[in-house]
Amino acid sequence: MKKHLTIYAAVAALAAMLAGCSQTVQGGTQMSYIGTEAAENMAVTAAQVSKENATFAQTELDDKNGTAYYDVEFVVDGTHYTYAIDALTGAVIESQSEPALYGDGQTGDTATQTGTTGTASAAGSVDEAGAKQIALDHAGVKEADTAYLQVKADRDDGVSVYDVEFYVASTNTEYDYEIDASTGEIRSYDHDAEGYSGTQSTTTDTKTEDEVKKIALAKVPGATENDIRLNLDRDDGKLRYEGKIIYDGMEYDFEIDAYSGAIQEWEAESVFD
């Protein structure tokens, strides 16, 4: 425990030092960024590895929802690390590690390549069949009920992923999933009721905002009314609620039919993607 406390203290101290460096004023209004070298130092310190042993794939300045950060990627001893470092304070916003694949600066027995498909998979990672099943189970759909299904290996911000797409004709709904190829985690997903007409009441009765909030929040365990924003809109003569939930590092965007309460669209992704 003392070792971990010492490491965390070192990270905190480095972040504080970098924050102090970031107070430089440019043109009297703009605070300066800590720079790529400082961002790399913070990343390797947080990862508890030596910078001398690290092979950096990239260190790039990026922006998400008004927050400037450095996207730092590096490989050490067969492990691929990805860090989002606050460009002003040096704080670690987000981090991820996974077995390094071919092209990450590692060779040999740290990864295996499937030459027939042109994709790569690390030992112990999720394969295409596993990614497909994860998406189908989450959507509550059986493979036999899909009219179209495709799984494709890809990389997103340096992370190996599977893009899973399928279509269910009976509900006229298209699903899109992004599955982490190392952990099986669902990084993002959405489904869209294509050409949805809805089953509207013959009266003018619509769901109340409270009813619609309960429908949406039921899909995000732990989220509360403080995490949701909602507004009523009319599209092609149909009333629908458009909303957003931001909770636990994820952003959910959705559309709900104002009459039936049916979810027409639902999309989820990390706030830092």
C-alpha cells in the first residue's frame, strides 16, 4: 500500500508542478499548454513505467467538449498504453492499456496475426465471434432474427476494436456497436428505427416529460434526473422528445416518440472519444 501511495503522490506532485507551469499567459488571455514532453512524462509516470523503455506512437493535442488534452500512446514490454492528459494541468483524464498488436512496435510472441483476413488479434483478446455475441446480447437480438450482420476489425484512437453492424427487418431497426477487442467492453453503440412511423394515439395525448425521463433513465442504471436534458420537438408532423444523458464518463443521445414512448434512436459513447 505504501508503494502505491508513493506512486500516486508522485503523480499528484508532477501534475501540480505542470499545473504551475501552465499559468503562463499568452497575449494576456490564453494560458499556455504543458507541451508534449511534459504530457509524455505524466503518462509514463501514471503507467508506472520507465520512459526510456517506452516507444511512443503519438502525442497529439486534441479537444473534446472544450477541454484541451494530449492524446499520448506508447508501448512498453508488449503493452499498448493510451492516455488523455489535460493540456493545462497535466492531470490524467482517461487511460487504457491492452496487449500490443502488430504495428505497435512489438513483434514475436506478444501478438498473433490472422493473415487470411488482414486483421490482427492479441492473445487472450475477444475474437470476431465473441464481439458479435456481446453486441447481440446487449441489444437483446438473436442472430437468427437479423437480416444483415457484419463484424469488422478496426482501430479507434489507437485502440483495437470490432465494429459490429446488424439489421432486424421485423422492427426495421439498424444497430451499430464498437467493441473493445482486448476487453470485450462496449465502447459505443446506437440503434436507429429506420423509417419509424410510430403508433400514435388518435387523441392529442402525449407522454409527459417525467414519463419520458423515466423511460430513458431506465436504460442508464445509476443516472438521475440531474444527468438528463430533454426537449419536445416536431419532425415531419410527428412529436418526439430529443434528449441527452451524461453520466459516469458516457454521453447518451436519444429520441423518443412522444405518443407511444418508444425509443426511436439511442446512441452512447465516451465523452472523450
